[in-house]
Amino acid sequence: MDRCHDLQVDLWINNCDISTKNYTDVYDPGRLTDRIGRAPVASVEDVDRAVQAAHQAFLRWRKLETKERIAQVMSAAGVLKASIAELAPLLVSEHGGLLREANMDFMAGYNYLEKYSGVVAEFMEAEQSEDDISWISIEKIPKGVVVAIVPWNMPVVLTMMKLAPALMTGNTIVVKPSPNAPLALTLLLKRMSACLPDGVINVVHGDEETGTALTRHELVKKVAFTGGSKTGKKVMNQAAASFKAVTLELGGNDPAILLDDVNLEEIMPRLLRGIFTRTGQVCYAVKRLYVPEKLCSTFIDSICDHINEFKVGHGLDERASLGPVNNASQLAFLCSLVENARSVGCKVYELGTMLEPENWSNGYYIRPHVVLDRDHTSQLVGCEQFGPVIPITPYRTLEEALTYANASEYGLASSVWSGDFDRAVEVAREIEAGLTFINTHGLGSSVFGMPFGGIKSSGIGRESSVAPTLSAYTDYHALRYLK
Ligand code: NAD
């Protein structure tokens, strides 16, 4: 298996590769001795150049008919679809997930482009009215240069969720991928750009300094950010000086409440997918489980039996059910959570098998862990662990379960699991979150049209929907003619 690509990407400005002074190496989180490639670190001057290019392109792009813009973006979408087989393995080698998860990232990105292509033209239509004294036209106009900043866990779909509404409504874009997964996304965006005028899609790289320069730039009119809540707070501050619009899709600590009428065997496959897809590194993964006290030991036996079947290995190994986590600090954090749980006397189950154990220390590997944590205020229950370590907390009454679930700074997604629809809906309505699912949770649970996003520290704004999302990429321009 050829795992060593060693390719270099540059900045992408005005449909040209632009080199810069500094580059960083990108290593495979599942095989750290493999250097996969190099990505640039943009200077403040590079950022300015990209934003200026996007601004110049905006002056022409906004003038096109909406249908023409949609047609051009959809030809770029075709390029995305045609690139999956080639680019998905590269994505695995930089972010660590399984090949089928990387394929899904690309395909979900394509689906967003397709969904928006069917709704943007109608949304952009002006509302006109006339009476004896005046004529009024309420029009929607694009904002200008949009900056899209994305994390490493699902870089393609998270970019397309921003790029599709931004470009189709007439904005241009500067994308900043994460330094932890910069390569496949850049190659993809370069290919897609070939279908579009120069400067409509630009890509700059780097971390905090680049992100700060982008979100402070005077010509940037909107920031669409996905990442951690701490970073989101900085982004909001940085954008405030020039009153930029912001959409913030941030962290989560999603609760799942099992009711006492739940059929454990029936829900188990979906629940496991909700917890462990992408090794738990999903913003809306199940991150804490609340189980009726009387079901707890049966539930723990059952979930542990299933998890014990998991195999942990490199994302390109077809036998693997979980890949490594993405980076060293994430692995260290997860290990510290497990150690802390052990030290306070929690029952900890370390499960699953290692594939290629000889490679274990050459990657960020961790086996899945289940922790029986009776303290709903513990570190593990209270934080966003972002990995395959799941706490289970028993509860005695539903009121208690809801108090536990809502006692969080986060409010992204959540779920209720029950055999009784009416009871489940009643409980779902009491949960403080942007989304509550019933008998499902995690990737695939939310569909286009359900406004996706969180409350509290999980963010501001909604993606994946029509009016709430498209309104965030446009302004109203109201005209009135007095007869
Ligand atoms: P992160 O916040 O560390 O980084 C996200 C992006 O922000 C990266 O591109 C990074 O380079 C950039 N960045 C860092 N500092 C910046 C600054 N000061 N200004 C502007 N940009 C800056 O997040 P991560 O570790 O890459 O991703 C994991 C986090 O993302 C988790 O908390 C997860 O829940 C969250 N996430 C949320 C969603 C959602 O839709 N709500 C989806 C996926 C991931």
C-alpha cells in the first residue's frame, strides 16, 4: 500500500498556485513516520492578496444571473464527484478516519451543492409590489468576500456547506483549511476553481495567525466558521471590529437519554454509530449517555459486547472499524480523561482489538473506552472529549435525566431513545439544544432543510437549510419609487 504521497500544496489565489516563505509538514496520524506532504503558512500579506483577489472577482461574479452562477458551481460539483476515488485516500492519510468515512465526506459535500442548486434561485427572487402611490422592490444582494474556516474532521462537507450558499448567492470565497488536513481539500478546491472565473474560490493556509488576519480583514464581509468553541469566541471578537456577519458552528457535548421502554438490541447499531463514527470525532456525536438505573448493568454488558468487536487500525486498512485520532494533543487529552476517571474510582472498560499492534506507537491510536461515571459533574461528562471514550451516567427519574442533560455549556445536538413516540417527543422538547433526534443521533441524522447549529457555546446561526442559511449570506436591499 503506497501511503507516502509527499506532495506540496501552495496558496491558491486568482486560479494560480502562489508559493510563500514558510511551509509545514503534514504527517499521517495512523503512521507518523510517513510524511504525507507540505502545506504553506500564509503571511498577512498573502492573506491580503487572497482577499483582494476575491473582492475583485466579487465585483463581476455578483452581476451574473443567479441561474448562471448555479450552473457554473454545479459544473464544479461534477469535478468534486469525479475526484472522490483519487482524493479520499489522501484525506484518510492526513486526518486519520476510515476510507468509507472520507468517501462520505466528499459525497456529503456534493449533496450539499446539489441541494442548494435547487433552492437558491427562488430564494434570490425579488418581492415586488405596487399601489397607487408607489412601487416597492425588496431585493437580496450578496455580502461580498466570505471567509470559510474549517476544522480537520470533515473538511470537505464542512467547506461545501459554506461554499454552496456563498457562491450561488453571489459572494466569492477565501477558504482556510485546517493545518491538520490541508492537502486533499486544497487539491479539490483547485480543481473546482477551474470551472469558475479567477478569484471566485481562493485558498490560504496557516493556523491562528492566518485565521486572525482573515477574520480582521476590512474587505471580508462574512465569516463562516466551524471549529472549537474557544476559537469561535476569538473569531467573533476579531470579526467585531468591522461588524462582519458571523456563523459559528462550534463544539458540542451531546447528551443521549435512553428511556426505560427502549429496546436495547434494536437501537444498539444506531447508537454505536452515533458514538463512534470517525472515532468519536464528530461535533454532533453522542458524547454522554444517560441510562435508567434499573437498565444500567444490562445496558453496559450489551454495549461492551458490541464494542469489543471493534478493530482499531489505519484508516486504509479495510478491517478497521475505528481509525486513529487526528493529533497528539487530542490523544493526550483522551488518555488524561481515562486516567482521571480511573483515579476517582469510575469503572473503566477498555475494549476492542488493535490491528497491527507493532504500529500502535507510530500513530495516535486509542482503543474504545466505556466509563461508568455516576458523577454527572465529572470532567469526562462535562467536557467535549472528541474521541472514543464514552461516559454512561445512570439516572433515577426523567426530571433528573433532563437536569443532567441540560447542565452543560453546550447545546448542539441531543437525542432521546424510546419505543414510545409520544413520550419521546415530550422529553425531546425539554432538551436545550439546536437539534434533538429520536432513536438516531450523529452523522446522517440531520437532513438538508433541518437548520443545523447550536445554542449556548455551540454557536450562532444555522447551516444546511434554506432561509436561515441563505439569509446569512445575503443582505436586503429595499427600493421604493414614489409616483
Ligand atoms: P479549532 O477551533 O482548533 O480549529 C478550527 C479552525 O480554526 C482551524 O482551521 C484553525 O486553523 C482555525 N483557527 C485557529 N485559531 C484561529 C483564530 N484565532 N482565528 C481564526 N481561525 C482560527 O478546531 P479543530 O480542533 O480543528 O476541530 C475540532 C472542533 O471543531 C471540535 O470542537 C468540534 O466539535 C468542532 N466542530 C464543530 C462542528 C459544527 O458543525 N458545530 C463541525 C465539526 C467540528
